[in-house]
Amino acid sequence: MNPSASYDLIAGFIDSILRVSTPILIASLGELVGELSGVINLGLEGVMLAGAFSGFCLCYFFDSAILGIIGALFTGAVLGLTMAFLSIRLKTNQIVTGFGLWILCQGVVGFAFRKIFGVVVKPPSIPGLIDTPIPVLSSIPLLGETFFSQNAIVYFSWLLVVCVFYILKYTSWGLRIKAVGESPAVAEAAGINYVLVRYSAVAFGGAMAGLAGAFLSLGVLHFFTDGMIAGLGFISVAVVFFSRWRPFWAMIGAVVFAASSALQYRLQAIGFPLPYQILLMLPYLVTILFLILFVRGEGAPASLGEAYEKEKT
């Protein structure tokens, strides 16, 4: 292989990792905050799909990617508040509620897409987000072309890691989130409004999942299909457990899983002697393997997945 081809192969591989890891990272960071407050949202896959659809529709009809992003954030936040209402106010089982939310989003989005656009062989396309190279940095060989020539949501995902880390570690709101996740009863006794904390945390997680979905429809594919999330929501939940609820480890987990996904496409392209069905399984096999090897439950909030019953405390 000549140097030019090797250069293109490496650059393409890194670019693929960035584009796959970005929605995983954004969704996992939002879910991490929600879980630290004590609520696990397994409907993340459906929320990402709804965010992708709402972002696509707004961009398609109003020719505005920014409006699409705002719509995706709003859609995700509303679905997050729905999850919070059901699990906090009605005290439903969070696992069952999450799966119900996923199924609901799949059905509603699939119906809405066919109602609006009809049954189409080729889905309509949109301009979506454009790449925004960072001056000077984008001119660095290889690194500049890959890391610093992305669209705005990719850059935002890097900033989000730092922001979530800072908020959770150094702000009173972050301490409240962790306190509620450990013990709502103790937090309430200390004067913390555990309902407000959980609602805001889960709404934030939903908004980030919506943004992650919009990244796929607006920033990567520039069209919408109802199978475009392809398990990324569930992988994002797995990344949270892998990270043990630490933002920078969530970034590492997102990159690892994205690399396995990018690798399977590269192996198919070079004709690797394995059935393509096995190669398509690679990201999910890596997810399961990492959960087996690295997830032991340490660091999980004590009240994760449990409804707070005042009369029982």
C-alpha cells in the first residue's frame, strides 16, 4: 500500500470514529446525569430516534439546521420529562417504562414519517449541518483534517464532557444530583427538592439524547430512516455503566465502541475473510465483552432505578 493510500485510510478511520462516537458520547453524558439522580432511562434509543426525526423535519420544511437542533433538544427534553413524570410521580417501574417509551417512539415516529412523506424508496434529503474547520488547527496534517474539520456538534460533545465533569464535581447542583441519587430521603431531609433535581436531570438526559439523534440525521446522513439509530441508544446506556458514572471515562467508552464500529466497515471494505453478518455484530460483541470485563456495579447510585416512597422511610 502506497503512503498516500495509507494516509487516506487512517484519516478515514479516525473520521469514522469521531462521527460514530459523537452521538454515543452526547447521549451517554446526558444519561449519566439522569442516572446519578437515580433514574435510568432505557428508552434512550427511542428518544434519539424522535430527536433525529424532529430535527430532520424542521430542517426539511424550514431549511434551518439550527431550528432542527432546537427542535430535537425540545423533543428529547419533553420525552425526558415524560419518563420523569412516570417514574417519579406515578412511581412506575423504570425498566418497563423505559422500554415502553422506546416502543412508543418507534411506533409514533414510524407512523408520522409515513404520514408526512409517504412510503418512499429513497428518503428525502436535507443540507443539514456543514463541517466547520477551525482556523490554523485544521491545517495540521492528518489531525487537523480529522479532529478540527468537523461540524459544530462534534466540537460541542468535547466541551460537554468538561462541562458535565465540572458541574458534577464543583457545583452545588452537581452535589444535589449525586445526593438525590444516593438517598432521596436524606437529600430531602437536608432541604433538597429531590423532585426538581430528578426532573431536571432526566430532562437534560432526554435533551442530550434528542441532540444525539439530530446529529445523525443532520450532521452525518442528511436524511432520515426509522432504523438509523441501530442500537446506539442501548450502547450509550452501556457506556454509562462502563464509565462508572465518570464523564471522561464515558468519552473513552464511546471511542472504544465507535472504533469497533468503524473497524467492521473497514474490514468489509478490504474483503476480510469473515461473513459480513459476523462483522456487523462486532460493535455489539465489544459492548457485551466490555460489560462483562469492566462492569461490576461499583459507583452506581444507591437509589438507581428505585422509586422513592416517602411513607416507607
